Amino acid sequence: MRALSNLIMEPPDKFASGGQHSSYSKLQIRSGAIPDVDVLTALNELSFGTDSGESWTADVFAKLIAMPGTDALIALGGEQIVPVGSLVYRVVADECEIITLGVTPEARRNSVATRLLTHMFGHLQAQSVAQIFLEVADDNPTARSFYQALGFAEVAIRPGYYSRPNAARVDARILRKNLASFGY
């Protein structure tokens, strides 16, 4: 795997206010592919940490991206124009599953996740996708609020779905969104 130092990030103090940072106003989103598995792995580690139980290897990302119907998006931003977020999703028939969506801590609260999702929604519209599903950890209220604000609704719970180091397993909330409700 490429060293995380290859992904030069903004110093955290630049984002202490949590507001929009001008270096993200021209965020670029591009498709990810198998050659990007090291970037996806590094983004996953930066977004979720290595001890969260949610860190994935390059091999896992390579297998996911190789699956039919699976796509990845990578957001590039900041003053250095570096990878700051990623989204991996899979389409089967008229349904989409968001497999993982992560934004580096330094880039959060700059609409990176919203812009990745909006980009994906455009792709899904062209594929006549009707519904989007995802799982979000019960112990992640920030993500749950984010998805709720975008119109995702809870439809089920998977007890003990996520593992946490030195902690009890955490439930997954399964969320669904009708694509038409996002204006598509």
C-alpha cells in the first residue's frame, strides 16, 4: 500500500471552525478503478481510523471494484488537490447499495460527502435506479443525522453488525431512500 504520507492533507487547524473552506469550492470528483485501491484504502483509514473495525485492505477494495455493478468515486480537493473522500456503491437491478462513504477529518463540513452522493445520484438516474440502501452504525449519530437530512429513512436494524475493538458489537441501522425524493 502507498504510504499515507503520499496523501498530503491540510493541517487540521485550518478547519477548526468547521465551516466551508475555499479550497473545497472547486472539488473534483472522478471515477475510481482497481489501480486506485491504495488511494481508497488510505482514504478509508483516514476517514474511519485503523482501530474502528471499519478499516478495509486494498485487496478488499480490489475485489469490490471488480464485482459487476460496483463503482467508486474519489473526491479531490484542498489546497494541494489531494484525495479527500470516497464513495463505493453497487447497483443491482433498480436498487443501489452504498458500501462505504468516507471523508477525511480535515475535509469534513465542506460538502464533500453531499457532492459525492449528488454525483452518484446522477449516475443512478441514468440507470433507472429507484431505491438506495445503506447501513450506518448506531454509534455514529453524525452520519445518521447527515443521511436523515438527505431524506434517508430507517427501515430495519441489524443487531451486532459492526465490531469494535475492545467493545461490544454495534447495531447497524439500515436506511433507504427513494431516488425520486432527491429530485431525480
